[in-house]
Amino acid sequence: MVYKFLILSDEVDNFGREISIDADATFLDLQNIILDSVGYTKDQITSFFICDDDWERKTEVTLIEMDSSSEEDSWLMESTKLSELLEEERQKLIFVFDIVADRGFFMELRAIETRTHLDKAVCTKSIGNPPAQLENFDSIDITIADSTDFSDEFYPDDSFDPSEIDEEGFSNFDENSDPYAN
């Protein structure tokens, strides 16, 4: 079987990729063809999320083991075949390529061709330029407000009065006390 994916970005208009890959390929193979198709390096931690129809993230497939003590199933790209988690057309996925800024591509399994086989994944259609691989935080102008000057933007609720905070109650708090005990 061959899976055909459509890949889009919400950051860049007129960007898209179409990927064809064998159903027995791994999520690592899918990651590699995606990264190759957009010219990204393979030195970043990435994840796939299998989503429901409303793009809610359900199952995560990670590049590296994240939490071995979890009671939930752990899916690794290197050892998980696409056919293990993807069974129907129109299945939605998110491929997160920038974990720090939680940026990624929206993917949809557009077609499943049952009587074909591919030895190697291929990008069959490429439109437009992808967004930058990593967010450039140097270009973001960040202003840190004076901690004693809380503006209306910080406390937009008109009913909030910062003078009502009982700072004295916090000064007596230590690690061994319960601040909620009567």
C-alpha cells in the first residue's frame, strides 16, 4: 500500500507538499522525506501527532523516548510503521518541526493506494517556500515591564485591585506549611 499525504502550513500562503510513501515505512522515513522536501536539517527534535477531525492532538509519535515511566503507550518514529497508526483516508496529523515554539505542518492522508508499493518515499508535488525551520527569537522585540508598574494590559479586569493582595500572608509561608490549612 502507498499513502499519499498533503502537507500545508498555517504560516505561509501558497505552500504545500505532496508526499507518497509506502505504508510499511516508519514515521522516521516520513519525517526524513518531509525534512528533505522543505530543506530542513535533521538535527532538531520532532514529533508527529495523530489528530481527530478537529485537529485535537491524540497520539504522539516521537523522535526520541520522552517518558519511559508513562502508563500510556510510547510510540517512537524509528520503530513505528505508518500502517500501525494510520488506517483510513482523511486521517489528520500534525508534524511538529520546532518543538520550542510548537510550530509544525498540518498533514492529511489524502489517498491510500492498495495495489501499489514504493521502495523509497518521494515528494511528488512541491509548491512555494516553507516557513523558517526555527523561530528567530533575536528578531522579536521584547520589553520587560517594570515589576512595580502593572498596566491595564497586565490586569485587564477593572475589578482587580493590586492593593488587595495580602503580601504578608506569603512572607510567613515555608516549604513545610500548608497555606490552605485552617
